[in-house]
Amino acid sequence: MRIVMGEDDVLMREGIARLLEDAGFEIVARAGDADDFARKVRAHKPDVAIVDVQMPPDRTDDGLRAARTLRAELPGLGVLVLSSHLEESYANDLLGDDPQGVGYLLKERVGDVDAFVDAIRRVAAGGTALDPEVVRLMLGRSRRQGPIHDLTPRELDVLAAMAEGRSNLGIAEELVVTENAVEKHVSRIFRKLELSSSLPTDHRRVLAVLEYLRTAR
């Protein structure tokens, strides 16, 4: 899997790059500012682009804005944005109306190598990888009336885990239930959200997560 890495802190950039190379990824380019990051992503067309939210030249949300632009330009590009601080608005801005192939993680998650690598692979496959802290914020908000309002607390737990990008097995382990129980919850979620059974399961999962995020905004 080919990756372009954008991070202005040289030690952090090289550390993450080394970690990913050890995990079997190919780092095809590195960039220290948002403009260079965008140029290299366009040139190399990687499977996943990983970028810090705050990048030069402005050190505000330059990396995030570059990621949003690249997503629009390069369909199929996986984008994983890293942030030093929890900002729900960053996740909302990045996701837009399509959570496919998008990840938003706090930088501290990089230290959990297995989880970090798993998030990259999910994003590359068109899935979603949201930081658990962002999902907890969204889950804690009051919700508007609508299909989401009809979900039970346990179904909301399952949907929140889906928003983090967990598989059914991962959700079962997180909630300490059987995988069969999770499958039943997921089926009920699809039915309550009126997601047609004619759609592929992976696509319905993405649509369910999108409905969840729209309601949490």
C-alpha cells in the first residue's frame, strides 16, 4: 500500500514513516507543508494520504483543507487526518456528505501501532476510522427526531462503533457480546434507517454511519 505523509514536525514525520514502513507500507513521499503535500499526492496518487491538520504555511487547518480538496479531486483516495487536539468540527468538515475512505484520529493513537495500522487499512478500503473520543462527543449530544431517534441505546452503541470503523467482530469484542448478537443489531439498524437490503452490506454500513454523523452535528 502506497502512502504520502504530510507532517511539519520532522521527528514526528520520520517516526510515523518508519513505523509504517516496518508495518509493510510504502512511503512514496513526505511533505512538510500543506502545499507540498498536495503536490506530492497529485503526483504519486497514493492509496492513502496521511496529514496533520495544522500545517504550514498558516499552521491553522491547512492540512485539513488540503485533504478536503484532494478528496474532491481524486476519487478513491483514502485520507487520514491527524490532530493534536480534539476538534469535532474538523471531523465534520472532513467527512462532508461522504464518510467513505476517511479517517480522523488524535495523534496519540499513533502509539497504538495495531490500531493505527488497522485504521489506515480501513480507510484504504473505503471505510471510516473516527477517533473514539470524537464518537463519544457525538453520542453524548441530544439528537433530533428521526430514524436515529428510534434506535435503542444498544443499537446506538453498535452504530457508534461502526462510526469508529470497527468490524462486527471488533464491535462484539468492544461490547462484550457475541458476533451473532452484533449482526442482529446491525440488521435492525439497517431496517430502522430504511436502508434497502438490495444495497451491498458495506455500502449500507457507510450510509448508516453518515446518517449517524448528520444527526450528531
